[in-house]
Amino acid sequence: MYGAIFKNTEKNKEYRFNEISSLYLNSFSQASREFLPASPENAPTIFQPIGSQRVDGVSNAFYNIYPALPAYLTLLGYTDFISLVTEYYDWVYTSNTTNSQGSGYFLTSEDVYRLLDIDSIARTSTDDRDFIYDKKLRKDILSLIASQYAEGLETYWNDPSNPITEDQLIKFISGIRENFYQKKTNKAALDYYFRTLFEVVGASVIVDEPKKYILRTDGGIPEFAPSASGNLLISDQPLGQAVFQDSYWYQDYSYLLSVSTALGEAVGLDLTYDLDEVEQEIYSELAHPAGIKVFFNTTNDDYVPPPDFEGEFGAKETTILGHYNAYRLFDQTGLTYTAGCTLDLDGDGTSLTTHAHPGWSDDIPVEGSAASAFGNINIGSFFFLAPAENSPNTSYTPCS
């Protein structure tokens, strides 16, 4: 009786599987059993063919799940579960989350290389599909790369107000070793810096060193001094045009930096690219040599006095020593303006007019007194003469 009841009981799916498996194992050889049987006729169609591919970072049955699933799932028609697992792996292997749902993970070997290759991080052309789609992820990765290859640059890159675009950063870092670090502190490296990081068209850096204009006496021979100068007064400029060191602009450890553009050269104009405050900070952090003072967007004609300079600069007459060649240390009064026209100390065939005694300047004793002798004048007061509108030297004509 009980046997009849159990015999007529509806078979569940697990029992049915064991029954089919038993028949399957007994009906085929081991070689034949290595190939899975076809699904039942009424079983739902499998979601996608095995081994599809990813397109634009979106997985579509990319991972072959069938070797990892028990065979009875297909035999018994558990296609919904198979589709669920397939969808899960599609989610895991979808790195592009821009237009689809996905994990955003980078799991394949191609993904790993993409994370290491800066040229594969951003889109370089309209038909380029080999890049990281997520904008925030791209920014985070580029920030890490910038911190490794250009320490300090990542601070500005993460600042919302930074002037550097994604393309500019990639162009700069792509050739940073060959074109910047191996040539650092020379003009070619600075040209590359401005052409890539700030995209200054045809950037040509102009560097001037005020130390070339400093008057140097015996014993102060710099490496850039003319070889024919001997051991007397050493300067890269004619003696009469040399200036005194002020430990600020005119010193051995300062330079002037300005950037010209190809546009200016094309039209025959002196057009420059003026660095703003943020660009100056980035340059100082990344490209500026330590221990040296830089003046941006200037030439030597734009002289800036030291911060502790008192008075209004621009209303003073700059002293050029050549105009005082004719004076002796004990002279207390002025000479005629032609007195220096025969003093060609440089041997270049030119000479300068003699300026009036500097006693007209506010900071120098009045002409004719013992204190006004040239040997008693404070050299700091002699550097600039003021006020310029009181100068008697403006009406002097050049030596013929």
C-alpha cells in the first residue's frame, strides 16, 4: 500500500535529475559524456552565446560561466539562474559605467595596461574607444600619475580653478622624461614646459640674467666675463653702462623670465605670453631651480627695486658710471658735459657725456661742500638720483 503511494507521488526536480543522470551515465561512454547534451525542447533560450565581447567597456556575456556551473542546471532548464549569473558577470566586467550599469572595475589584462598607459587613459580622437570613460576616475588616476612624475602638479590639478586641462597634462607627462627632466634648467626644457602644459603656440622662453650687467672689480671675475677683460673692471657690459649690485634684482642668483609666441614672430611683433599668478606658482613649484630668484614677465628694462627701497621708483634718475668718468674722488663741483667725451675707457670708439655733480639730488650733500666730494658720497645714495625732474642732465647732447 505504502509502496503504491510513494510510487505514484509526483517526482521532484532533484529526483528527476538523479534519474536522468543515471540513465545518461549508463547510456554513453566516458568519451561521449564529455559533451553536454542539448537542452530540453521547451527550455528557454540561453541569454547569449558563450564568449561574447566587451564593446566600449561594456560586457556582453564576456565571461564564459558554463565550465563553472553544474551540468544539471542546463539539463533541468534552470535558464533563469544561468541568465542571472551571466548578468552578474556582465556587471562585474563592465568598466564603463557612463551609459550602463556596471561595477567600474578593471579586471582584465587589457584593463591593467590601460591604467598604466597614460595615452590610454583619455580619449585622444573621436574614434578612440580605448580610454577610461568615467571622468572622475580619469581625474583621480591622472592625479596619481602627476604626483609620481611631476610632484606638486597634482595639487593644482585637483584645484577646480586650475588652468591646466586634461589634454595639456597628458601631453606634458607623456614626454616629461626626455624633453623636460633630461634637459631641465636649460631653454629647451622650458620651451617644452610652456608648449605642452599651457599650450603656448610656438613658445620660446626668453631668459636674461641681471648679473651680466653688474660692475665687478678686481678679483670678482665670473665665469661669463669676457676673456679679454683682464683683471681690472669686469663686466659683460661697457664700463659706463654697468650697474651696482643691489642683492635683489642685480645679483648672481636671479634671472628674468618671459615667453614669446609664434604668433608674434609671424606678424613681426614682439608678442609675449604673460603668466598669471597661478601659472607662476606652478612654474615655481615644478620648473624653477631652487635657491634662485625669478622675475616673471619682465626684461632688464623693467627694473624692480628691492622691497625695502624707500621713495617712488620711476621718479629717479638711474646712475650710469660712464657719465662720471671724468670726476676725481676729491672733486666737489661739477664739470662741463664735454669733459668726458674723450674718455673711451672701453676702447669701443664711444664715450659718454659728463653729468653734473649729483649734489642736486635730495640724498647727496650740496655741491661745493667737503661732504659733497665724490670720495665722501654714500654709494647707496648715488645709485638713484631724485627727483628726476630736477636733473640738469636731461638737456645734455651726446658726444660727437
